Amino acid sequence: MTLERPSHDPEAQLDPLALRVLAFEAHAWQQPGVKAEGIRDEFGMSAARYYRILGELLDSPAALRHDPMLVKRLLRLREARAATRARRSLSNGRTLD
């Protein structure tokens, strides 16, 4: 999975990193700090970089084909977090521009 050229090709296959990220996301994490530590241990990267890769992966048709239930659940969580941020911004008097 490369950050430079995301593949939205419906025939694209997932690379080993993408498969590892999906497997990692399938685990239930009780505390965010523990997950961040797991990201560093498992992937040797910062949580910010990991979440950029995950975000790109969630938009990939190949990921949806590989594990539709997991990808749809993660997309719902992402949309819920975005809606919460939008509501918080509006309640603070800031615009979404």
C-alpha cells in the first residue's frame, strides 16, 4: 500500500502491509494508548502514519472485497467521528471552511 498512488482499481490486490493493517484492526483495543504502542511495535511507524495508511485502505475496493464487515464497520466509525467533529466545531461558533 503506497501513500503516493492509492489504487481505486476494482481489480487491485492488497499488498502484505494492507493485509497486516486489516488484521490488526480486527482486534478489539480497550485503550487507545495500548493500540498506539501496538502500532509502533507491529509496524514500526507512528500512529499518524498508520492512520493515513488505514484511511487510504478504507477507501480501497480491494479492502472492501477482502473483509467487507470490518471495512464497513471502520467506515461507520470514521463517519461518526467526522460528524462529532463537525458538531463540535459548529457548537464552538467556528465554521467548517
